[in-house]
Amino acid sequence: QKILEDLNTELNIETINIEGVIVQGESSLRMNDGFWHFPISSFPGEKGNSVIIGHRFLHLPPRKDTFFNLENIKIGENIVISQNTDPNKPEEKEHLNYIVTETKIVEPNDVSVIQQTDDYRLTLITCTPLWTSEKRLVVIAKLDKLYKRV
């Protein structure tokens, strides 16, 4: 069941020109279709760690649908996830605002960043340095509950 796709879920980081759909599926090959929601992670807006993994250079700017510019994100910036709340009203979207709290680089096999958490967290993961798959760039953001009924 493709809940996020049915809700037309999108990720947007305006400050660094990243925008695209979030897709689901068991295989990481889904990253070719958009930002991939890691299957065992929480859904955006839910308690826990919602993990989104994306290619870094599948497409190049000016296209916005990869994490090409992710290394330019700064602590305190906003990541917005929007989705339809009512399938009968596709123009009405719910916006979840996450605030970046941490960025770090980890080894490709470091599973600590995908572990479940007790907070309302969004974790974005991509390859780094640019043009390699040597390590992983990880961006951690927390849901701004002032704008979201929990």
C-alpha cells in the first residue's frame, strides 16, 4: 500500500532548491522515482524517526528532485513535508514543518541514523562527498509542533 503516494506527499527545502515527491517501496530502486521513504521508519508527522533517502546526482540542478544541494543546509532551516489530507480536495494540503537540528557524515553501514526514536524526527540521507558513494550525509530535523497538532 502506497500511503505517501496516495496522499501526494512532497518534500521541500526552499533555501537549497530541493523539492520532490516521496515514494514508498521495499526496494531502494524506488529512489529513481523520488525521495524514498525507508520502509521500517515512521511516516512523516508521526512519533518516531521518519527516514527519507535520496540520490545526490541522479539529476543535476536546475532540477530540484535530488539531494544535490543537501550539504548546503544549515541548522535552524526548515524542511517542509506536505500532503493531501482529503483525497476529494487535492488542493488542500497539510504542511509539516521540521527544523534542522544536526548534520553529520557517517559510514555507509552506520545503522544508528535509521533507528527508531522517541521524538518527532525527520532524517534525510544521501551520499557524500558529491560524485561518490564513499560516506553518507545525514540531516536530522525535529517537527515544529507549534504548527502541527500532535
